[in-house]
Amino acid sequence: MNPLTISNSALKAALEKIYSQWNKPCYIHPDPLEFVHRYSDPLDQEIVGLLASCLAYGRVQQILKSLEMLFDRLGSPSETLFGSSRIDLNPRLYDFKHRFTSGKQIIRLLESVREVVEQFNSLGGFFLSLYNPSDENLVPALSKFVKGLTHGHDDLKFLLPDPERGSACKRLFLYLRWMVRKDGVDLGIWDGIEKSKLIIPLDTHMLRIGNELGWVKNKQGNLKAAIKITQGFKAIAPDDPVKYDFALTRWGIRDDTSNTLAEFLGVDQ
């Protein structure tokens, strides 16, 4: 694959154009983020966001079906977990299943969420307590966040992978994008965390984009590749390197987009 030959200034202009066109709430479907937008309470939003991102693996239609079932049973997470009369999660979720994630694992994760929120008032408050502004990116804070929620339970390591092990952690970086950035799509309900420290949520579509732009030259979607692609975007948008993630991934998700990246960007190959 020959990378696109395009200057950073021309690429920025193209990215701004697709951001203006595609970064709108009406284009969120089909995306797990649509479930987060159904709630108005920030505590609900961050808990729903964590669950939706954790289960965002497999075919998109199955993801949406599983999330519809999960949140129909769970209701308002803030009421279910922290209401005046706590609700037993087991009868609601014990037989839930999304591919190889069981209701038992979701219950264990929600119990960890309950413990953390009771101590820090929110998941965002917990993450902020782990965040060091001098860190180059959010990998160290995310690793501590994962350890704090999994408590060493091996059966949660797929849902909450530790970035220190080299995984791209696409779903968790997607969650951080939703929580830290704020625009018409991302909610930005976590204050005090710099969006410049975010890392691109690396899936197969974004890896292909990174290859086509010449920022990486491999097919391995690991943390190293995610950081390299983020650095490519940092050269264009240093204060907000994941700004174009949602708009760009519409190319991979929606059927009504162009066939090639060059056509989608509106540039000559």
C-alpha cells in the first residue's frame, strides 16, 4: 500500500471538512455511544459509558442488541447501585450474556464501580486521583484505573485490559474519549484531564487509516501503533489529537461513505 501523499496543512483542511460534516449526533448510530446519550445524569453517563465501551467487541448489531438488553435490565445505574434501597444485581443480570462475557462478570464489574464511586463520588473522580499532568499520556493513569476496578480478578482482564501489557486498549481509550472530550458527540463530563493526553482508539479501520497516511507500516494493532498514529494526529491538532476519530471512523462503520480514504477525505491520490 502506497501512503497518501499529502501535506499536514492539506490533511488538516480535509480533516476539518469531514469533522464539520460527520461529527454530529445524527451520525452516532450505529455506535455504542448512543446508549450514553440516552442518560442525562453524569453518574449514569459514565457508568453506562464504561459498560458500553467494555462490550464494544464483535459485530456491531450484536453489540447494540446486547447493550439494549443490558440497560433495559439495569435501568438507571445510579439508582440501581446507589439508590435508597439498593437493588440486588444478580436476579437482573445473572443470565445476561454478550458473546463470552457473562452476567456474573458484569455484576463483579458493577460491584467494583460501586466501591470506587462510594469512595471518590464518581468514576471521573477516581480517574482524576490517578492522573499526573506531567505524564506524557493517559497510559499510566488508565493502568491504575484498570487495576483499581479489576482487583486482580482474571475474568475481568478482557473487559478491562491493562495498557502496560502493550494492548491498544481500543475500547478503554474510546471510553476516555467520550468522557474527556466535549463537542456535539463526546460528552466531556470529566473535568481536569487534558484532552491532549488522549490516545487514539485503535481498531482495524483506524489502523488502516494510519497505514494509508504513512504513520505506521504494520498490521499489528498494539499500543505502540496507537501511540504512533496519535503522534501523527498531534502534528495536526496538538491540543486535541483524537478530535477526528469519530468522523474518520464513520468511514469504517457507515455504508453511505466513500470507498477509499482519499475519496472520503476529498483529496487526490
